[in-house]
Amino acid sequence: MANAGLQLLGFILASLGWIGSIVSTALPQWKIYSYAGDNIVTAQAIYEGLWMSCVSQSTGQIQCKVFDSLLNLNSTLQATRALMVIGILLGLIAIFVSTIGMKCMKCLEDDEVQKMWMAVIGGGIFITSGLAILVATAWYGNRIVQEFYDPMTPVNARYEFGQALFTGWAAASLCLLGGALLSCSCPRKTTSYPTPRPYPKPTPSSGKDYV
């Protein structure tokens, strides 16, 4: 029963991480304009995501522009896009596989070992999905840091971490933790002992006494 509860907890955490990865990919706040330097303009907020760049006015009006050309994007943005999409697709596959291996489901109920292995495989796919999301967000964050401390970057063109980046890191952590808990469902090896040999039964006496 404890193993089933641990399995359910891992599935819930990993599923929340998968949802968080979708939210992080869709949000445009991957990097936010840094208000540093002498000429600070606080009337508008500038931020960029994986798919668009937006400008938010102090009046509440938001204007966004989708990136037109895929080939015109830098390699970091292209790789981040690809890794996030791969992580989301892997998470979707992991949900289906893990659902089959859950003890509360009726699938593969006759084969308990096969059912447990399905949960373990789903946990492994969740871990792979979390690693893809973690690499994508860390790579993008590292690029922001490099550009921020680059002396060649103008002060009015520097960006800082956005909310979507922190959401991606949280999503990756949940996927890794949930996948690890699901992987704990690995079936234990049972020790097999040789079948004992039957001893020959003594033949009953015929009841005749020989002198």
C-alpha cells in the first residue's frame, strides 16, 4: 500500500511538472528588460520568449510581435525551442505509459511484474523529459548571463531572468522528482530455491512373517 501511495505521488508531481513545462514554453517572459543604467524608462516593460517579443505599457496595453523567420533566430533560441518541445512530447508519452503501470488502474492486472515495469519505464521517460527541460532552461539562462556581463552589450540592451524561466526550472525539478519516485516501483527479485526431492515412501509390509 505504501508503494502504491509513493507511485501515485510520483505520478502527480511529474504530471504537474509536465503542465508547468507547457506553461513555461507558452509564456513570453523568458527574459525581461533590465532597468539598469542612467537612462531608465519605467513607462514600459520589454520581455521576450521563445516565440515572440512583447512590450507592456504602463497604461496596461500590451503589444507582441511573433518572430517571423526561424532561420533568423540565434542557435540558443532554436535549441531551447527544440528541447522544450521534446520534453513536452516525452512527458505526454510518459503519462500514458505510467498510467498503464499504476496500481490503481485495471490494465495488466493479471501480470503484476509487467505492470510494475511499465511504471518504471514511465518514470524513466519522465526523468528524460525533465533533463531535456532542465538543459533547455539552463542553456537559455546561461546565455542571458553571458550577454548581461558582456562589456560589448549596451546597458540599455541587457536582460534578466523572467518568470517563465523560473517556471521551467520548477517544472524540470518536478518531472525529475516524480520520475524518480515512479522508478522506485521496480519489482524486487525473488530468491528461487531448488525444489526439494520427494523421499521414497516405505513399502507396506505384506503381513506375512517368515521363520
